[in-house]
Amino acid sequence: MSAVLSYSLAPVSGVLKQEDLLHLLRRTLFGAGHRELTYFKNKTVEQCLDILLKQSPAAPAPLQDDPDIQDALVPDGSSWVNAPYENEDMDKRRRTYLKAWWMGQIINRDYSLSEKMTLFWHNHYVTQLEIVKDSRYGYRYVTMLRAHALGNFKQLVREGATNVAMLVYLNGNNNSKGAPNENFSRELMELFTLGKAPDVHYTEADVKAAARVLSGWKDDRESITEKFYPELHDTADKQFSPYFNNEIIKGRSGADGAKEIDALLDMIFKRKETAEFVCRNLYRWFVTARIDEQVEQKIIQPLAQIFIQHHFEIAPVLRALLGSEHFFDAAFRGCIVKNPVEFFVGATKQFAIVFPESTIETHLCWAHYYFNIGGLSMSIGDPPSVAGWLAYYQAPKYHQWWINSYTLGFRMKIAESLYLAEGTNCNGPKIKFDYLRFALAFKNGGDVNKLVDESLTVLCAVKISDHAKNKLKAILLKNLKSEKDWSDLWSKLSATPNDASVKEDVSNRLRLFFGGIMNMPEYQMM
Amino acid sequence: MKRKTFIKNAALTALLPYALNALTACNHLAGGRKNRVLVLIQLVGGNDGLNTLIPLDQYKNLLKARPNLLIPENKILPLNGFSNVGLHPGLGGIKDMFDNKLAGFVQGVGYENPSYSHFRSSDIWLTGSESSKVLYTGWMARYLETIFNGYPKGFPNAAHTDPPAIKIGDTGTYLFQGTSMDMSIVIDPSTPFEAPDVDTDAGETDSFAGQEVKSIREILLQTNKYASVLKKALGTSVEHSKLYPKEGTNPLADQLKVVAKLIKGGLQTQVYLVDLKGFDNHDEQADKKDPTKGAHADLMAQLSQGITCFWDDMNRIGREQDVMGMTFSEFGRRIMANAGNGTDHGSSQPLFYFGANVHAGITGSNPVINDNITANDNLALQYDYRAVFGSLLKQWAGASAAAVSEALPGNFPEIKIFNS
């Protein structure tokens, strides 16, 4: 087994070699191809990180523009995010629309980590939109995640604690004096902040005391905001266990009761386990699922210190991790199984697919991505449970949970749909992977061996066997007598750009060739 | 926009599954019980046992603890021969099975030092661990490995032609996680089974990535090896029970329908896992005005309906003597209702099982509910869940004592579940 050479957060500097740059971009953007390589080429690692860590501007709200929806309250071309709740039937349509819109934001990601981190926080600070059942709440939840994606974690937790979607999802809206509901407070400690590592010893009584601190909040459907009701708030003092230094959160009455949350979060964030837990999750998201004792001591602990020193600002931690010698260690190349978004959107970004111009058609394409990625067991907006997707917490398999006899077959079906000659049908509109354009970006396309090698370098994070490589080459050379025939064919392509039959011949070969790459087990890795 | 539409649109490639070894199939568990099939039904989220199997002799105190949640006395379904317990009114089908001696319950099942975390507790139930110990393989997988020794190496073979286990859904499960790989084939009810072609030639293996790719390749190869038996079974035309609801309305029924199809189609797999999600009813578990309605009532009805249709199917295809099912959940719920007329995470729960040869009746006694229940009170533990599963392995599968302790280490008393 190739050993990890560096357990150091020491920053690397200078301009990255192509393979290092590809590693950085694969892990931070959803897929990288010629477009990304060109954009980041010749930039220093510091400059790359400046770009990646810059928060993307807020996206325009989802619009009602589905001709199939006759929404009396929301005319076509305007948004429903502030509209009155209508009924479950209409809201279900809006929710589906919202999730497809979210998928669209991912597909349209610029060169920022914002979308990747929004998805990270979705997996960390979970809401299931099909349980919340109010699209406007769902929109506010997604907007919150996106606004803080590269911002401040403590602020995110504070907003989430009274976010309307979260109040519904974890029953914070039914948590009142004399009748505490501990659903949110339990997950706040177990899943959102402290975690359940062996050194975390909060008690059942702490969960209950925290629930009392959080009592009195409700969502308001009319104003689509959270509200605090002092009369529902438990104003008695809350005693915590020795794990929290026997801290007492003073009960407060009147509007002041709302401020107890801050005292609770201060207490929870004082425990270094909170910073450690989030850093481990970030590490699993970006580097590898394996955390051994060396990684724990030399990477996680220092990262947690950075997190604490920067008052839970997320960007400094990511900068330290993603710019480190450890991150660029060759041992980690291609060792993460792509999640379904990384797989499907990743292929789309690698080949820089252009979506239809019409908003309606584009939306249908986004919906196609949303449904198929859901089919691969990653429904954006609805993780399987409050713990998020198995791949990010269920040891020791972690990312391998994405892969089973069903999902592999389905991934390969998706890959097949991407190299159909007539294009990929997305609920009506078609998108077409322009494989010819991709291949023409290589200088040495006429040399079939170089074309195979260079394509694999860009597309595939793991080296394949010579046998598999020869099979791929054979696809390009099918019915040709020699490699020179390929060179001739390639030359003809540029000499006679208007010769449709040559173009079609080359395109067909490339289509099946790139399809072959996407169908390899190695292509599942990043 | 549905997945099925997508599948129809995608081109189909010819797949070349491995040739099926035409030798006689006898893919049996220990003791030659080769026709027996076990269907485990996981109730995800923590089922409220007190509103499932209701202790009538505790009704007064229970009503005090959960006034707007407890099923009105006159709506509780009586059980033949057991005057002090009754069933949730949504469980009509299960009542019929029970009255016909086709079903049983074990009361108060759980484990010492219960975890109230969904995730930890699910892991405990699926891996067969004690509360404080973390295991990384499933208890059923450990049992299956005593039969499918060294899996996947050498499997399938003449004696074991079919997959050791089937998981219905889109994700694998700890229950079937073996030492070196998932011992189940995962089948999604809404999508046709596909076995993709794969180059068997390994690329780099001497790296973290190479190891991961190796696992993926193994799943592909193993899936391909079972492709022909699975396609044959799934391709069998079955006239299902008329009792099944419209597809997409009861996820458990949809899943059990696939299991029925596979059994009818002659698949020799003997262990299945299906699930029903949504039991984490912290809030509005029941309608305040009518506790027989609401989220939990809907789940009870789906559970009962799913099992009823499936059982009807088993009778129609003449496999009712071979097939048994059992439910479990990661925990029960608290005795006292919370402010939202829901319940928080609890500990012990009743397990339900069914089949023609099960030990009909109720094992264990009603929980004792005192008259000053507080929010923290939980039901007492009567049986360790490993006693139930261990007894199941012994009686249903004919597992040896050694195989049982391989699957579920520890000494647990035997409970009568199956008339072996």
C-alpha cells in the first residue's frame, strides 16, 4: 500500500503541477475539465484558494415558470418564495421545483467552493423538505446554508436553531415550558456540534436541559419567519452536567428568554469536541474517509485549533486543509468514491455541457438531474435521515455506501445516456455531450496513444490497466488498419472541416470511447 | 420526469452475465431447510410499541401518561385468547393472522444501557453488538458466512447458486455487511435490475484508490455472477394478490411485492430485508381529536396491509409453510406523550413475527405502567434482542450453537419463536 508521506498542514506554494491542480479541482468543484484547467492554469495555489474560497453571490430566487402549473397566486415569471401557502398539491410542485433549482445552482457553480460547501452543510445540518412540507421554508433553509457556506459555523448553527424549516423538521415548534420536546436538542449535540466520539460525554439530562433552553420558538406560516413566545419559554434555570463544568444557564423571562440559545451555544462551542467533530467531517468530505491516529493528532487537532482561533470561521480551516502538503499527498489521489452529484454533474462539468437557452427547458434539464441523482440514492433536499447520507458517517465503509449492485447498474445507465448519438433526453429537451470539442482541445489528438493517455489524465483520477487502456484504444481504432489511419482521419478533420462524414466518423468513435471511460469502475473515483 | 421514464429513454446494452452453472441448486442454510425464507422488516425511526401492542390492564395509567395519543379502549382490536392486550386499529390484517395462529409477539425487547440515538441504536440492532461495543459486520452476515464460507471467493457454486441475501431499496445495510464485502444484492423496486459489464482486469491496486476500485469491481463481478438467476426470477410472471394497493402508495407493500416475485420466481435466497420509514413521530403522532388517525396510524395501516398482501401472495404460490417474517425497530418510544402529541425516543419494544410455523401467541408480559409516569420513564427490558434473533437462527435456520454464537456472541436464553 502506498504510504502517506506527509502528515503536515504546512502550506504548499507556487504554481501547481497539472496533476496537483486536477486533484484540487476534482475535490472542490463538481468535476473539472479543460475549462477549469485553463482558468486555474498558471495561478499559484494561494491564488487558486482565493478564488475557491470566495463566496458566490446569492442566486435569483426560483421562479414560477412551469407552464404545467396553473398557480393562481403566483403568475408566471415571478417567484413563490414569499407567496402564501396554497395547498399540499401545489406545494409539492413548488418543492420539486425548488430542488431542481438547487440542482441548477450546483450545475451552474462558478469557480467557488460555495455550492460544494452548501451541500456539505446540507449533509451536516439536515432538513428533509418532504417532511417540512413547505416550499417557502425549504427555500429559507437552502438560502441559509448557502449564505453561510463559507462563512461562520457558529452563526449557521444559531440561525439553524430557529430556522423555520428546522423548527418544523425537528419539532422545535412544539417545545414548550412543562412539555419539552428534545428532538432538536438531541440532534444539536449528537449530529450538529459535539458528535458522538468516545470522549464526548454529555448526558441525557443535558439533552433535556438544552431542550428547555430552546423552548418557546415557533414558526409562523403567515410571515414565514420564526417567532419567540415568552409565555411558552421555560424560565427556570437549567443545570448542565460535569461535562459542561456544571454550568447553569440562567433562566430568563420575557423577550430576553430568546437569548438563552446564545448561552447554550457558547457552552457547547466551548468544548473543543465541537471543532474537532466538524473538522473530521470536512476531512472526510475533502481528503479521505480514513482517519487514523496520525491524522487525528497531526491534522484534525491543529485544524480544530485553527477553527477555534478564528471563532469558527470556515474559510481559514479550508484554506489550511486544502493548501496543505497532506492534502496534496499522492496517496490520496482518486481515493474518494464520487457521490451521485459528483458523478453525474461531474461528467457534465468535465465536458462543459451547455444547457438550453430557454428557462423552461433548462429547468426540465435540472429536474432530470435531480431525479436521476435521487435515483442514485442522493435526493437533494431529502437526505435519508437527520444524520445525512450514510457515506459520510457510517464507518468503516463510508463512501463505499454509494456503491451497490443497484446503484452501480444505475450509474452505468446514466453514463450510457450521455453518449447516445442523438443526445441525452432530459424530459423533452436534449443535451449533447460534445466529445469532439473535448478531444480537439488536446494538441496531439492525431496520436491515438496520446489522446487516450491525455483523456484519461483529465477524466479519470485512477490509473487503469494496460488491458483496459488497449480496449479503449480499440474503440477509436475500430475497422482501421493502423494507428496511422487514425492520424490520417484526424488530419482530414482539420483539413476538411466541412466534410460531414469524416466529422461523424470521428465523433462516433469518440462518443463510444468517452462512454467507455465513464463506464469503468475507476471513473467512480475522484 | 420519473426514473422509469429515464430508464426507458436510455439505450440498453447487451449484457453478458456469467453462464449459470446448470448443476442442481441446493442453496440451503444449515440443516437442509432449503426452502425456508426469512423476511426481516425494519421499522425505521423507532416504533411506538405501546400504541402497537396495547397493554389493556395498564390502560388507566397509560391514558394518564398519553391522554390524546392512546387509542380509545373501544377502538382497540382484541386478540383471540389474550384478554389483557390488544392491537392498534390499523393492524386489522395482523389481528386476523394472530387469531389464526399465524403470528406472535415478544414483549419488551431491547438491550441493556439503551442508546437513544437512532443511528447508534440501528447499528446495534443490525450488527448484533452490545451497547458499548462497535462491530463492523452484520449479525446476519456473520451467520451467513458460516455457510457461505469465505464469501465472495468461490461463490456462486454448484451448491450455492443464488445470492446469500437480498436487500430491497437503494442502499445496502449493515445487517448483510460481511467480513470482506456486502453479502446482499440490492434491488430497487422502482427500477429494473441491471448487471453492468466490467473489465475484470485490475488497474492499480497498490493504493487507497486501487483498494476502493477493487471493492467496486468486486461488487460488479458478484452482481454479474448472480445476474442470470436474478433476471430469471424477476422475469417470472406472477399474478399477485389482488389485495396489493396501487404502486407508490405503500412503500412496504411495493417492496414485499418484489420479494414475493423473487420467491415465486424460484430464487433460492433465504434472507431478505425490507423497510418502512417514518416512525420517528416526535410530533403529531396521532390526531388529538381522534387518536386512531395520524402519522402512526398511517404507518400501522401500511404495515398491516403490506404483510397481508405478501402473506396472501405466499398462500397463492403455496409457500406459506416456508416463509416467515419479523419486524424490528431501533427502539420503542417514551411512555409519556410530549407537548406535540408525539413521543420521544424510548427503549424496549414488542417484536412481531408471522408465518405458518411460528410459535403463535405472546412471549413475555405486559409492561407495568405506574400512576405517576414522568417524561423520562421507559419500559423495562424483558428480552435482549440477541436472544430473539439467536433463537430465530436456531429454530428457523437450524443453526448450530457454534453458528449462533458466531453471529450473536454472548449467552442468551432461548425463546420459542418457530416450531422447528
